[in-house]
Amino acid sequence: MVLKLHGFPVSPCTARVEACLHEKTLDFEFVPVDILALENKQPSFLAKNPFGQIPAFEDGDITLFESRAITAYVAEKFKGTGYDLIRHENLKEGALVKVWIEVESQQYHPAICPIVYEFFGKPVVGCKPDQTLIDASLEKLEKVLDVYETRLSSNKYLAGDFYSLADLHHFSYTFYFMKTPWSSLINDRPHVKAWWEDISARPASVKVAEGMNFGEVEIK
């Protein structure tokens, strides 16, 4: 059965799923969705994700959307293939992976996402970035990164001394953030910087990054 990922390479959420699939060494078909042409709002795509957002994922008779739900499914179904992203044989370690997955979703993402969108996304569609929103988000992100610096001072990765889905979920938005004028928020925190350099150098991350170029497209 062919796995299919419907999305756009520059989309951080699409890249999140791609990285997971590569970590699991899985073969899959990438189905491009032209969001500028609003293909994601057409009936054929809405049948896969009624909210009209990318990515969508197909595995036989199951169709999923929401990137974190997709990565969780892939990591669980293919736990015996490629790199173990969920520590399925260790209950304690697996629980910590889940905790830091939630931290990314509830703390890190809400702070970093507006910065990336305002700085990169808005100019692509001819809009001026909202610097007030960027500044407020940077303040939030600094506080989150202070917690990360403390955590990573005693752990190589977020859930422990092992790479996991919790770390992977940070890759795509941080990749773009490091191309903004505020990358010092990462670089000035030595343990966070070391962590970022580690996770961004993984073969799966490097492979996905090859397609993460904005050009004239909008990110979602």
C-alpha cells in the first residue's frame, strides 16, 4: 500500500510530516498541493481535510490531517521501522516524549508561528508584517526558550538523552526562524543552540530542508 502525503514542501506542517517519514525510512508518494491556486479549497482536497489546510495523509483506507496527529500515527504504526521516535518500549521515556510534544504544541508553537508568518508569509502575499505582533511573540518565545535552556542543560534532547518526536516537531518552524533577524534568541542560549544544531543536522532534517525555500509561495 502506497503512503501518500498531500502538501507543499515549504509548508512547516508538511515538512514536519516529511521529516517523520524520512526518520522512519518509509517510501511515500508526495502529492503537491498548489495552495496559491487554492487547490486546498477544492472539493477533492476538502474530502481529505474539511478545513482545507495542508498536509493530508493517506494510508490505504485511512485519511488523516493535522501534522502532529499524522506523525503520531506514523511513529506508532511503523515503530519497528527506522528510528524509534516514541520510545515505545520504555513507559517512562515514552511519557516524557508525550509531555514535550505537548510543550511544543501549547507553548513553543504559539510563540514562534506568528513570527515566521509575519516575517515570511505576509510579504509573499503583498502585506506588511505586524511588528507589534512580532515583538509580543518574541517576548513569549524568550520565556519559553529560557525553560528549554534549563531543560537542555541536563538533557541532550527535550525528553531525555535520546532524539524523539518531541524534538522533530520543532524542526520546521525553527528552521525558518533561524533565517530571521532574531536567531540570536537561539544562538545566545548555548544548550538550545547545541540542541538545534544537532537536530537540524540529522539526515532526515537535511533532506527535508532541501525543499524548504520560499520563492514565490505562501507558507501555511
